[in-house]
Amino acid sequence: MKKQYFAATTQKLLYTLWGIFFLAFSVFSGYATFVSWFSNALDSSYRITSPLFFLISLYWVFRCFYRGYRESIILSEKGIEYNSFGYVVGVKWESMKRLGFRWDDNYRSTGVFASEYSVTKKIWSPNMFKEVFIPLSKFSNNWRDSDLGQQIKQHAPHLFEE
């Protein structure tokens, strides 16, 4: 039994808007890079920073669209696997410590905290030495009452004990 969940519609909209913003910025900085390299209108310091802004904004374009449309969690009999931009984290049901909140991309996200030693797959993680956090509120607007929440209650009832 494996069930995969992708971002909720509101999350897709949020990441799409951010992606469009960064895409517009990358087009502007790409044009500025082109102009700065082929004319003497700008000073040499701008010739260095303009391509840097272009590359950083392209990174954010890919990150936003990936997180909105490809980021997912997979629930199985063993645990949860969280596929995000640049890393895959798998946590066993019994290794999950608690439910909690964390700020993620300028919004408060509800999810599961687990210890670092319980990670089964890791390609790369920005919080490499901290607790593992798997956001759940990204994948359903009201995740506790949805199919996602019911699946988690079935496999990890200790998270819901008060």
C-alpha cells in the first residue's frame, strides 16, 4: 500500500506566483547581462553581478515550480517519504517524535518532526544537523481531516495523543 500526495491547489498557486515573479526577474537580469556584456554603457562591476543575479533567479524559478508541482510525500507501511527540491527523506512511523510547526517559504507549515538518525534516504538537506521536518499542510488544506490525516493516524497514533 503506497499512496502519493502532491501539493494542494493553494500551494501550487502560491509557488506559481513566486515562480512567475522570479521568471520576470531572471528575464530582466538576463537582458541586463546581455546589454552589459555587449556595450560599454555599464561599469565592470555590473558585468559580474548581473550574471550572478540571473543565475540565482533561475535557481529560484526552478525551485518554485518544482516545489509547486513535483514535491510530494509517499505514505507506505514502513513510513513517510518526502521528496523535495534537492533531497529525499524517509522516516519510519515509529521514529516520528511529534507534530509541530515550522516556517517554510514565508508561511507556517504543520508537519512531523523526527530524529536525524531515522532518516532512510538523503540526497541533500539544508538542515542537515537539525531535526528532520516533513511538512504535511502543503499536501492538503485541512490535512488532519483528510485522507492524508487518517492514514497518518492509522500508522502513527502516538502523534495525536495529548
